[in-house]
Amino acid sequence: MNGQTRSTIKPGITVLIVLKQDQGTGKLTKGVVRDILTKSPNYPHGIKVRLEDGAREGNFRFGRLRS
């Protein structure tokens, strides 16, 4: 999957993202896409998404997809 192209990302798919607090290390976090936050069809730093968090309703994580 190309993390820089919005059309390849759909709500409900499982992805690996880099959370804001992990940008320095590049640590990947696995999750299910709830919303796509980037409006542009392409974004060189990765499409920003909101992940569903299975632990609690209403608790979301944000990050950018990497290819």
C-alpha cells in the first residue's frame, strides 16, 4: 500500500502508522482506520488517519501512513 496516496486507503482496513510521539524513532503502530484526515489526493509525508482504538469507545490515535 502506498501511504502517500489517499485513494489506496479506506476506513476499516488495517494499517501501520507512525504516531506523532514516535516520529523521532519511526516506531510503527498497527491499527484500523476510522477516518482519513488528509483531504489532498497525494501527500509526500504520508496520509494522516484516525485509528479506532479497541480498548475504549471514543479513544482515537492519529498518525501518518508510511509506504
